[in-house]
Amino acid sequence: MKTRQDAWSHEEDVLLAETVLQYIREGKTQLAAFEDVGRQLHRTAAACGFRWNAEVRKRYLEAIEQAKKQRKERKRALEMMKKWQKDNTVAAWSPSGERDNAEGSSPFLPAAPLTLEQCISFLQTLRRGIEEMEAIRQDNERLKRERAEWQARNEQLAQKLERLETRQTTVQEDYEALVKIMARARQLASEEGDRFSLAQLFATEANGSNESLAHS
């Protein structure tokens, strides 16, 4: 079987995927990644984009989500670094001797480089923030588990309550039937006197039940 000259090899697919993922992590566009790969493989950016969307992308869905997550974390870290640098920068002095804006706050002044102590302090602050976020995440997971357990327990109690209500209804019906029998017994006892017997009572009740069934 003859291989097409424009066919993509496994190595080229891997290069395409790694480049796109790198560009995603760095906050760059996929089009720029396609152009970069195109220069390396002597292909057009359109061909690289078509290959990515048609074949390669679906094999790297989890890696894409991870790259997007890393991009957000990287962006957040850079923003924190800039804020830290802005808060800790040394104020610049104007040629007239008057105190000017802090370095980095003016487009004409370069930002002052961070010292080793500032970098260490920033990383420690960043680490504490990460640890706090992890603790919050764990608490959230624990609360979710507890909520699921309480929901399961609530469902069990609801089912138990339903069974008890059904049983109570049955007991109530039996009690009402017994009350009717006792009332009938007192009535027959007053009418029949010494001739009254329980066998007569149950025979009467049985006949009444049969008549009810016959009319139903």
C-alpha cells in the first residue's frame, strides 16, 4: 500500500500536540502554535490546524484541560508577582528632586528588579496561599461527602417512615374491625342472654361478610 506524501507520522502528531499544549499553557493562541509547527514541518498553518481539529485534539482532551488549568495558575502567579513587585518597589526620584511615582508605575520608568529576599518572601506568601486553597478544597470535599451521607440517611428514614405509616394504617383497620366485633358481641349478649356464644358471634360476622361480598 502506497503512503501519501502528505500523510502525518506519529512523531509529527506528537510534535503538533506538544506545541499546542505548550502554547495553551503560556497563554498564546493555537494559530500561533500551528504556524510554529508549520515552519518546523514545512506545512501550512491551515494544514496543521486541520490535522489538530480532525485527528489529534480528541486524543489529548485531558491534557488540554490540564494545560488550561496550568495557564490560569501561571497567570494568577504572574499577577501576584506584579502586585508584590508594585507594593515593594522603591520609589523613584525625579530630576527636580521631588518624589515621583514608584518605579514601574510610569511607562517611562522600568520596573525595579526583585531582590533575593523579595523573591523568597513572595514564594513563601504564594505557598501559604496555595496551602490555604488546598485546605479550603479539602473542607469542601469533606462537606460534600457529609452532605451525601446525610441525604442517604434522610432517604432511609423516609422509607422507614413510609413503612411505619403503612403498618399503622393496617393496625388501625384491625383495631376498628375489633371494635365493631366487640360492639356486636355486646349487642348479641343483651339480646340473646345466656344463649349467646362466641361461635354464634363469629358465624353472624361471617354471614355478614358473605352478604357484603355477594352485593359487591
